[in-house]
Amino acid sequence: MDDTTDLGEWEFVGRRGTDPVSMVPAEVISAIPRARTEAERLREELRFDFLDDRAVLRMLRLRHQDDLAMFNAGFRTGVPLAVIGFGAAVYWGGVVQFWESAAARLAFSGAAVAVVMSLLAVFVRAGAAQWGDPVRQNLRARAKAYRELAHLARREGADIPAHYPHYGPYPFAATFRPEADRAETIEGEGPS
């Protein structure tokens, strides 16, 4: 699902399931000398122009798509893992422990552990594919730096809404990987 079709020219979705928000123009951030200096430093470090409105808007929209992809990957495997794991535990607690045959209890336990471990492996693999992708990590590193830049400008007096750009920081997988620095694509989207 592409939720960028209903966005205005300078809008993006900050958090999954929220209304679109307007991007703060680069001139607001660059009006603060310390923020402009930091943006120039980050440009060299992360190979991204944080004062280019179109590039920042594209990055914010890609970041939202990345957030959706991470959520969907976790949801597709996390929900079955939780349901099956909980079901196995409840069934053990209510039925299996009272079975007469130790072999039957052992067989149930072995099968339940095998299924839960298989789903857990799929969950970890899906997470690693999302979190460990170097191109996605570069996107997250740039989004995190932009968020910190906007907060710096706000602290220095710029007219920027609280919590802009309206998503949380990435506590993981936001390391810039220069070797993977190429046109970033999410879900088959090419460079614009």
C-alpha cells in the first residue's frame, strides 16, 4: 500500500497510522548558524544535503516506508509466533501435563519447541533482513541525523514544532555504511 498518493507537495507521514505532517523548509533550519554549520558537517559525514528540501522530503517518505516494512516483517512472523507459543503453553498447562504417557508428553514438548524455534528463526531472519540491510541503515542514519539537526535548530530558537519530524529516534541499526552508499530504494522504488 502506498500512502504517499494522498500527500500534499511538502507532506510526509511521521508515524505509522498518523496524519500527514508538513515538512519544515530548510531555510528555517539554515537560519540558525549553529544548525547550518552542523548540517554542513553532516553533509560531509553522511553524504547527504540536509538543506535540500526535495532530498529531505524524499528521505522522510522513504523512512516512513522503511518503518512500515519493519512493522510488517515483525507482524507477519511475530503474531504467529506469539499465538502458537501461547497456545502451546496453555495446552501444556491444561491438557498435556495430565497425559499418562511420558512419551506422549515428550513428543508434544519436542514438537512444540521445534515449531516455536522454527518461527523464532524466521522472526530473527526477517528482523535481520530489515535491520541489517546497509542501505536501510544509511537511510535510518540520515533520518536520525536530520531529527537531531531539527531539534538543535528548535533549541536554538527556530520555529519548528515539538517532536518534529514526528517519529522517534532509531535506537538500533542507524549506522552509516559508506560502502553501501548508493541510491536508496525501499520496496522497489527507484531514485526520483
